[in-house]
Amino acid sequence: MADSRTRLGVSAYAIGVFVLTLGSNGVRNIVGWWGFLAIAGALTGIGIWIFLREKPERFRWYRLPSPLYWFLTLAVVSIIWSQYRFESVLGVLAQIATTILAIVLAYVLTWHEVLRTLGTALRWIIGASFAFELWVSIFVREPVFQNFIDRPEAGEKISKLLYWSRDLLFSGGPIQGIVASSVLFGFIGLLGLIVFGIQLRAGLVGRFTGWVWVVAAAAVILLTRGATVWVALLAVFIALTLALWARRLGPEGRVPLYIVGAALFAAALGLVLFARDFVFGLLGKSGDMTGRLETWQRVIDLAEQRPWFGWGWVSYWAPWAEPFKSLDSKAGIPVMSAHNAWLDVWFQLGIAGLLAFVPLVLLTMWRVWFRAVDAPRRGFGPPLPYATSALWPFLVIVALLVQSLTESRLLIEGNWVLLVLIAVKSRYDFQLPSLDAEPRKQPWRRIPIPRDPVTGAIPTSPR
């Protein structure tokens, strides 16, 4: 890999990481929990090996975002006072392993390679999901249970949460894809719409191929019928509009834009607080957001008992341990999260955890905003043309934050990988805006660079 300067191996690894973390439920259904853990462990080990082999020149531990250190340190230390110590050890190990995957990708991939490999992984997940739903609708013709969940006894009421697919493709949905959840699949469709749209607009894919996948991602959103995804889609559209407006105004004239942005945020907050029933009624959902308000109240009650440092980090809830065992359930199925990332952090790590998590998110948002709206430069030369591809980290962060209000996925698996990857990469690349210049369509495998005939050394050049 080093001799030929090929990026094929690194790119294949990145695609595998994105497929495993974003499509985790599907992977577990196919290979089981032990198979999933084995693949995750192997990818973590391979990632460390790639990182040591690549030896990123700009890597310094102090260049990692400080709030990330604070958050992970607090999670580790929380094992001491955790009320479910064994589960906390497992949760912390999973959190650290997922963080390692994100850091490796942030340092061994360029921004363009992250965009390309993420897009490829999303195509695999969306394509496999439609193929799976089509297979169920044509050949099975009945709902299919998830493989890692015990099936109910005959005569018991069956929760829709137990199904891998409910055979609703030809009925117009909601479909669940290989991830076994219309909520998760809908968000994957939103990520796909962002990534595929950026790639198409930037000319990084062919027009026919680009439009096919844009339509496929839009179909996912339509067929999953997720209220949160529609709200997130609206937020992404508004964010894109503001970013493009900021580019036109330039750094000196953005005060009106920030006033409009603050007004829109206040209006959205007011609608959620005072007109929630009306807003969610337009989307065909109840005002209690499918029972989430009751879950949030119970989580708040527990968090108030240990407000400063929480009950101990666990990542996914452990439904066999207290207080999770008696906390909440839906249709007889234990709830695996607070359905709100911010409440989950408060519940598990207390106010101290929020003081680490909030800066991590806000600083990342601040950096990707300016990468999206400021023209790239090379040294002290004039500004270069704006890059369409510089917009995607900002739009993805907006989508992640909207979803974090009704789901806790921001703290685990694929969403945590995306958050940490963008946080780390925007942190150490923040003073290198020239890297945001519009990339061109490139082959997956670069042309090999021959060794020096005398010394045998490989000529060094910036990637």
C-alpha cells in the first residue's frame, strides 16, 4: 500500500467501517452478536495497524479535540461509581473502540476520500435494503423476525419492534431495510441524500449514476415515513440555504444572516414547545412523539437523583440491570436508550458529562460552518472558487443534531463515528482551508510511484 501509493486498501477498510457501524442491526441479523463483535474487533485491530503503517505526518495527540478527551475520561472514571459496573466496562470498551475507528479514518483519509467511501457504504446499505425488502415481498410474503430477538409464543401480541421486515414495500411502507428500523433506515436515506447530492453537484460521479442514487435516497425517506427524518430534512434544507447565502454575503456582511438564523431557531423552538401537537399532526404522528415524553420524564426523574456525575456510562442501555430493567418498555420490549442523546448523557454522566459533550458538538458545528461558507485559499494568495464538497460535513452535523433530539444514536455506532470523525478532522485541518478546494473525480487506485533506482527510497510528496 505504501509502495504504490494506492488508496484502495484504506478505502475498502473505510467502507467496511461505515457499513458495520451505520448498518449494525443488519450485520447482527446476518452474522449474530458474536459474529458482529468479531468483525468489530477485527476492524479495530486492522485500523490500528493501518494507522501505524500510514504514520500520518500531522498526527499529534494534542490536536484531538479537548472535549473528546474530557468525555471519554469521564466515561472511564464513571466505572468507579457506576450502578452497573460490569455493563459500564463493556460500554466504555465499545465507546473507545468506536472512537478509535473514527480517529483512524480522520487521519488516514482525505476529506474527499471520506465523502467517497461514506457514499459507497450508504449505497451498499440502501441497495441491500431494497433488495431485502423486495425479496421479502416477492418470495416470503409475510413479516420476517429479527434473528437476534426471541420470537414470542403463539397467541402473544407481537410488537413491530421484533420484525426485521414487515413486508410493506408494495403497500407503501413504512419499510425497515436491513437495519430493521424505519427510523434508522430513514436517517440513512437522509445521509444518502446529502452525500449523493453533493457528489452529483460537484461532478464526482456520473450524472446518470448520481441521479439514480439521489432518487433511491429520496425513496427511502418517502417509504420510511419518519417524522424526525422529515424535520431533519427541513433543517438540512434551511442550513444549506443559509450556507449558500453566507457565501454570497462574504465574511464582512453576515450579520443579517445570523439574525435570520437566530429567529428561525427561536421559531422552531417555539413550535416544538407550544404547538407540538399541530406540527407532529401534520406529519401523521402524535404530540407525545410515540411515547417518548413518558420515557424522557422517567429518565429526568432518575437523572435528578444523581445530577452531577450520573449513574455511570453504559452506551446502549442494559435492560437486564437496574435501573434499566424497570425503567421503561414499549409493547413489552425493553427500551434501549432515552431517545434523546442529551438526556442520555445527563442520565449516564450527569452535568459533568454535558459540560464535555456540549462543547464537543458546538465546536464541531462552529468549525464545519466556517469550512462550508469561507472560500478556500492557498497560502496568502487570492480566494479559490467555493467547493461544493465543503458543504457536506456541515449538513451531516445538522442532520445528526436534529436526530439527537428524538434518538440517542449520536452516542453510539455510526453516528458517533461520524461525529468524532468530523470533529477530529475539522480540528486538525482547521488551519488548512486549501484542502477544501473542489476535488476532481479520481480513480480508486492511484498510479504507482516507482522507487528511486539508486537509494530504493520512495519519493515523498503531499497527498
